[in-house]
Amino acid sequence: MKPRLWAVLVVLGFGLLMAACVLMLNNITVDILASDYDTHGPAGAVQCSIAPWDAGANHNDNGPGGEHHAAYYTEVGSKCYAANIFSFWAAIGSLGLAAAMMIAGVALGIRAPRARTT
């Protein structure tokens, strides 16, 4: 039995919907050069405390909470905001494509010929 196009579109649309949710909610890790210990200490990867949906919807570009060196706070805030905005718009694009695929799949499914049972 070959798969129906409408079912494939709905399933792929649902998969894109799940991918968009992950992109929207996943806290990203960014590499920074500034140190939180002192002005010459080690730097490295930091997980953002702001989610992509918060950066995109509320323009939240704050750095991490608590007391930190100004350079560390500023760099983490700006790099997290840039990474989160990219992820936010990728999620929005995925949502749009998922909606289009699912609507097309449902429309094709409604119009698909049915087998007669007599």
C-alpha cells in the first residue's frame, strides 16, 4: 500500500511543528571571551539564561543574573541575544512551513476519493 500524499504532508508538518517547539524553547550555549572570575581568567562556553522565545517576543537581551563583571555580563547578553534571535526566527519559519504543510495535507485528505464499500 503506497502512502497517501495528504498523510505524508500532515506527518511532516507535525514533525516540523515539534522542531519549531524545540527551537523556540531550547536555551543555547555560546562561546565567550570575557571571564567571570577576573579580567584575565578563563573563558569558555556559557548556557544562555534567556530562551529564544523571550529574546524574540520581548527583545530580552539581559545577561546572566547575579553579580558578574561588566564585560562578562555584556558579552553574554549580546551573544545570547544574537543566537536566540536566529533560533527564534528559524522557529517562526518552521511554524509557518508546518502550518502550510498541515493545511495542505488536510485539504488534500478531505478531497481524496474514498473507496466504496458495498
